[in-house]
Amino acid sequence: MFEIGKDFIAPLTSNGARDSFSVTLGAGALAGIGFWVAALPFDTTKTLIQTGKFDTFSETVLSSVTQDGVRKTIHRLFRGWQVALGRGAPAAAVTLGTYDFSFRFLKEL
């Protein structure tokens, strides 16, 4: 997702460079968002299992679908997305940006 983000963001900048600071941070933020979009339903289900409401992943999802329907279940699985994306995007941007610049610096040595 990080490299795809670089390819997507680079043409939007004035110089079009993939290795610029803004492109790297933007791609890192997109990677963080992509991670939480994929991981949040599993994280929410894990929380429900840990609180003792259900025993397995399938039991959690099936119980929710039969009680509330598919639409409410999807909404429930993404509960808390604002916090997850709000902390995940900047954290991934800094982490992947630091990694990318460190990798390029060490490669030049």
C-alpha cells in the first residue's frame, strides 16, 4: 500500500518526485488508513470475544447478522473508525517515512 500510495501521490506534487518528504508521508498515511480499514473488523470482533460476549469469530458475526441484519453488522464492525484512522494514519506516516529515509541514507553509505 505504501508504494502504491507513492505512485498515486507523486504525480499530484509540483515536481512529481516519488522520494520527496511530502509524498513519503502521504503514502505512509494512506498505508495506515488501508491497514485499519482491513484490520478494524477483526479488532472489533477480538474485543467482543475478549469481553466474553462471544466465543469465536464466526459466532460473533453470525449472531450479529441474525439479530441486526447485514447492514447494521457492517456498521458495528467499523465502530471506532475515527479513532483508529486518527491515530493510525499519522503513526504509519512517521514510521514508514523514517524507514524510507533511513533505508535510502544507509543504502548510500
